[in-house]
Amino acid sequence: MIKSVLIFNTQGKPRLTKFYQQIDVDLQQQIVKEIHSLVVKRPAAACNFLEGSKLLGGADTRIIYRNYATLYFVFVVDSSESELGILDLIQT
């Protein structure tokens, strides 16, 4: 199940945030900051999959992202989703 879709630039300014679960606005902002810090510091040659943190829902949650120019397209999903399927969705 897709938990959220995030698009933000390299400075961390959100361009689109969509959460599919009821989450407080302050917690949403913390999640965007945490995901930005995790994704931006990874090298370009690293894989596009990350395990979630406690803030996101624990080890059952995965972060799948793709970088295009100055934007990061990020999907937060649970373990039942296919990582390659989500990457294909981002590509499309």
C-alpha cells in the first residue's frame, strides 16, 4: 500500500505532498525533513530503496525515490509493494 507521495527539490522545499493516512501537519513536516535528509546525502550510484524509520512506521515501511534534475520523487510504501513496480510508476 502506498502511504505517501512526496516531491521536493534539492533544498528540501516540498512541491507536492500527499499522505494517504491521517497524520498531523507537524508530523508531516517532520517526515518530509527526515526523508529529505536521508535521500539527499546518498550518492548517485547508490540504490533507490531505503528502509523506513520509526517516524515513518518502522521496518515494514520502505522509501523508494528517484532524482530527476533538481527534484526528488519519493514514494513511501509498506512491504507488500514491489520496489521495481514503484520505480516504474515514478518513471512513467
